[in-house]
Amino acid sequence: MREASRDRLKAFLTLLPSIILIGVFVYGFIGETIWTSMTDWGGSGSLSLTPEKNFVGLANYDELFTGFLGGGFRQDLVNAVYYSVLLLLGAVGLGLFIAILLDRKPKGEDVLRTIFLFPMSLSFIVSGTIWRWLLAPQGGLNVLPTYVGMEPLSYQWLSSTAAILEFNWQNLFQILIYVASFVMILTGLWMLKSNSRRAVELWLIPGIVLGAGAWLFGGLLPEALFMEEMHGFNMATLGIIMATVWQYSGYTMALYLAGFNGISQDLRDAAMLDGASEVGYYRHVAIPMLKPITISAVIILSHISLKMFDLIFAMTGPDNAETGHPALTMYLTTFRANDFAQGAAIAIVLFLIAALFIVPYLVSQYRQRGRH
Amino acid sequence: MKFLGGIMKKALAKVLIVMVAALMLSVPLTAQAKELTGELEIFSWWAGDEGPALQALIDIYKTQNPGVKVINARVTGGSGVNARAVLKTRMLGGEPPESFQVHAGQELIGTWVKSDRMEDLTPLFTEMGWTEVFPEGLIKLIGTDKGIWSVPVTIHRSNVMWYIPANLKKWGVEAPKTWDDFFAIAPKLKAAGVMPLSIAENWTINHLWESVALDSLGADNWDALWSGKLKFDSPEGIEAWALLGKILEYTNSDASSLSWQQATDMVIDGRAAFNVMGDWAAGYMFTTKKMAPGKDFGWIASPGTGGDFMFLADSFGLPKGVKNRDNAIAWLKVLGSKEGSDTFNPIKGSISARTDTDLSKYNDYLKSAAADFGKDRVVGSLAHGVAANETFTGGFSSIMEMFLKSRNAEFAAKACQQLANKAGI
């Protein structure tokens, strides 16, 4: 008994420096940023030794989401959501595909693995500059067809002003409810086989009711903005997504490859003996076993995509609404326009969105560990 | 007694040694009062083409003050975007460089003077007689009622339209004096497969806006806009945005992927007819492209702004609390001197702020700019930090992005007014 408490004391003392440092430099500064975001620190005189800061509550957030001048930020936010989703699909899909190909142990597998993983080791500024040149309007990819005697392409990879999937920010609440009901229906369909009663009662029916309700009575919902403001997926972001997928699919490939190698050969032989085809083996045996890897890849990529800064800065520079990202806006608002409070508010919004992804993951990890 | 005598002798010898040592130390100290030592850190965003010009100035400083170690701290990035962010962290960290480059005007005043971080340079201006040699209008724009805050080194003109005379002849058009002239020839150029006006990334469109607004509003209203007497969302203000919208119909759509040099290249290659850019474009064509001013490339004040000189200036200031203040003041003296100014500007491709400049050292374009600077109405540039503080200029870029998407002049003008309220204009 005594031995145990002594051990605990030792452990606590060993951890104490880390606890204090993390407390100050992580949580302390998160708190400081939250506080700053609720003041009016900005404008002229904001860089003096004793800047004037007054508490203004949530005014900065209000400005960002409903204000006249926050339009740029709202577009960036919408952009970041599309960017994250497409990056996840692209990087996880391509990574998985390459991993399956390499898992079949083709000739030169080790060389190919290194080649595919290589982009990971480049800094974003370097790969951003390379891709900027590749996607330049009168160079790179667009002149490739001329080598085989065809007309050059004129697609504007990074400067297109076209947008698809546009929606009016005024209808934000309605759209959020649609998304929620869509997710609920999907979850319901997914659970239908394993637990059909729960799926129908808990997910399918409420999801359909919610969606129908939003469709029928959407007009009753308050409008999120006093004027019409269209936001959508800007086609210029496609170039940035290509570059990011190129850089990160090698990483997801390595994750999956490690997972495939961890599956014992016996299991594979057993599946083959039972008459499973190659496709069947991956679909029903290997990939379901790699669910934890998929989850961690999604978590890591989603928070990387929310923090993406250098790649976009190198590829399209500052002040480019077509490819904007809240992280870029945060930097420009804070350090160029000297608006520290507003910059802090953007930082906190990004922090909360990242938490949306990570906290459920941490909670489920914690529960799993508790069970063992 | 003998023992005591020995001690006395030794003590005397020690005192003598100390006195001699003190004497030896003090002689060079008094002699060095005029000879500067230590370090001088110069913080700027002058790299690339402007690097040699800065080096020429540093060479002058070094011959005058051989004892000073000069640190040339450069943070590259067009228009100083990155340099200004680095500077802010250094100033906030209590480690200011001895002297830093800054756009003269509200960019310096709004950010650093209002924060009480700069030293008043009025005594230096009086001592060196600079109040006589710099134009009065300029001193007003770089100072406040509390003092003068920086030494202007270069003067650039913002409202210039560039073209290639031979190309215009080929297409049978003339350089437009007003935007109506431009609208008259633009469809013809477009039909011939030539882009009437080339533009590039975001800031170059801000740059175009200020030339267009100066024409649309007139110089008096332009000044009234920045002193808060004229509202941005007044009919005149909306008119300026509407005119910009009309002009943008005749510009290239891949603008956001291009640098300003690439937009100038479009004019040089004959893919575009005109380009509105500051007169660093003359430096680019003269120095990098080896083109003769007046013959290979031509220029005109941007439509409707003949007789107005929209200026911007690079200047250096003196932050409070620097380590080697004397070194910094000696540097500012070099910058403001006739020799320094006439060494730096011909290489950089700008004109001197001094009225007694030696024009024989400058090329033909710069001679014409200097002549205009002497007689034209001088107004401050927005895109390059003279007219408004950083809160406004930073937010203006995102309003421009919104305008490029929506093309809604009234909305943009209203957003500008909100921004002006926020920025305290």
C-alpha cells in the first residue's frame, strides 16, 4: 500500500514539469486567446506598450458570422469545409488504392513505396511553389498537350472564378439541418443490418422527419444574415486540393500498408481457401480490420486541412478569395491589419471546429481503454 | 621601517599602474566620441532588383563610419507583406532594429506613431536643413501635428499607364487620356484578340482602383475621403466602384495567378495593350528588360489623372529604445543627404524626394516624373500606405475580393464606409 502511494508521488513529480509547461503554454494561451477574442484590441495604437483593450463580449464573433465585413471570412470557412472533405476523400482513397496495389508485392515494391512516400518529406512551401508553376495559366500542365501536337489547355487551375454547389448564407440553419438529417439517415442505413430496430427508431425515422421538417417549414427559421450572400465551392481550390492529395496520399498509403502487413498470412490463406476472391478478401476481410487506421488517418488529415496555411500561401498568395482559408485570413487580420481581437476570434473558431473532430475520437479512445 | 617602506613603494607602484592604465583607457575613449562603433541593423524588404541600390547606400555609410558593423536584415515579399509581420513581432518583443523601412504616411503613423514607438525626427530635420529641401506638401503627409516621423528616401508615382508605342501604332489606337477614350478603343482591341488592360494579383487591382477613383472623384474629393469629410458610400464613392467594374470587363481573367511583372510582360509581348502600375514598372522595363524609355516603352498619367501625382514613398524611421541610437542617426543622415539620395534612386528606378536633386543621373522616364512631381498636385496612395492606416488597407483587400466576385458597386462602397468607421477615418 505504502509502496504504491510512493510510486504515485514519484510519478506525479516526474510529470509535474510537463503539466506546468503544458498548462501555461497550451491551455494558458488558449485561455488568453479566448480572452483576447472578447476584447476590442485592434486599430491604431494597438501595438503600443500598453494597448487599450475593452471587453466587448461576443461582438467579434457576431461580426464574423453576421457582419457586413465578415463576408470574406464566411467564404473562407465554406471553402475550408469543402477543402477538408475533398482532401479526406482524395488522400484516403488514393492512399488506400496504392496500398492495395503494393500489398500484392509487385516487383520493385520497396522502391515504389519510397517514391510514393517521398512527397511527405517536402516542405509545403517547396511543393506549393512547384505546384504553382505546374498549374500556371500558360505553363506546366496546360502546355503538356503541345508535346503531342495538340492545342494547349486553357483551364485556369488556380485563378478560375467559377463556383459550384453554391448556397445562400441566409439559409445556413436550414442547410445545417439538412446535413444533420442526411448524416442520420446514412448512419441508419449503415446500422440497418446489424441492429435494424435501433437503426429505424433512433436514426432513420428522426432523420427523415428532421429533413422533411426543414424542407416544409424552412421558411420559419431565422435568417442567418440580413442580405443575400452566395458561397460555394470555388473551382480554383481544386488545384490546391490536388497538391495536398499528392503530398498526403503517400502518408495514408504508409499507414494502410503497415496495417496490411500486420494481418497474418494465415488469415489471408484461410480466406482464399474459403474461396474469397482478391476483391472479396480486401472488401470483407482486410479493410474492415483496418478501421482504426482509417479513423486515425481521417482525424490527422482533417486537422491538418483545418490548419493549412503554407501550401495555400505559396500557391495563390494572400488576398485570394477563390482559394482562401480561415488560417490565412487569421494571419492577415492579425499581423497586417493589426486587428488582434478579430484574429483571435478566427483562431478560436478554427480551434472549435478542430475540436469537433478530435474530441469524439479522444472520448472513444478513452472509453476503449477503460474497457480493457 | 624598511618593511613599511617596501609596502609604501609597492602601493605607490600600484597607484601609478592604475593611473597609467586609466589614462591609456581614457585617451582612446575621448578620441572615439566621434568615431561610431557597434552595430547598425537595417530592416527592409529590399532584395532582388532593389538589393544593389541598398548596398550602394550601405557602402556610403561604411566609408563614413568604418567602425560600425552593418547588418542588412531583409525579409522578402512584395510590398513588404512579410517584412511588416516580422517587424511587428520584433518591436513587440522589445528588440527593435536600429532603423526600418516603412511606407511613409499613415502606414507608419497609424501603426507605430500612434503606439508611441517612434522618435520625433524634427530636430534632425532642422539640424540638416531638410525642411527646406523636401517639398512642404510631402512633409505634411509624412508628419503629424506632433512631429515628423521618417526620412523619405524614394518617391514613386502610382498613377501611370504603360504601353508600347510601336504596338499601339500597329493596332491604330492612341493612349487614352480619359476612361471614355479607353472604352471607345477597348472593343476594337478586344476584337483584334488583344486584352485592352492587363491586371494581376489582388494588390494590383487595389492599385488600379486608386487611379480610377482619383479620376472619378478628383483630387479634392480624394483628400476629403481620407480626412473623413466625404463618405465612401456617397454617390461619388459608389460611382468610383461602378467605373472600376466597367473597366474590369476589359481585363484578363487569369489575373489572380499573375505577378505584376507578368502583367507588364503581357504589355511588352503585345498580348495586352495597357497596364496601370507604379513606376517601378519603368525600372523593370529599363533595367531588367533593357528597353529605352520613350522609345521602346511609353507612359501617360492613368486616364483622367493628368496633373495629379499620386505618390508613395519608402522611408526610414527611428524606433524608440534602440541599442545604437547614434549609429541609426548617422544612417538617417546618409539617407536624407543629396549624395545618398542620388546614389540610391537611379539604381532603384525612383526619384529623389529632394528638390535639389541632380537630374543628370536619372533616365528619361525619371526626369519626366521628377518634372511632374515638381509641378503636379501631390496626393497620397492608398494601396501603398500613404492615405490610410493598416486596419483600412488590410480590410480593403478583402472588400476588393468580394467586389471581384459580386461586382456590386453599392455593396463595396458601403463595406468601405464600415471599414473606415472601424479604422477611425
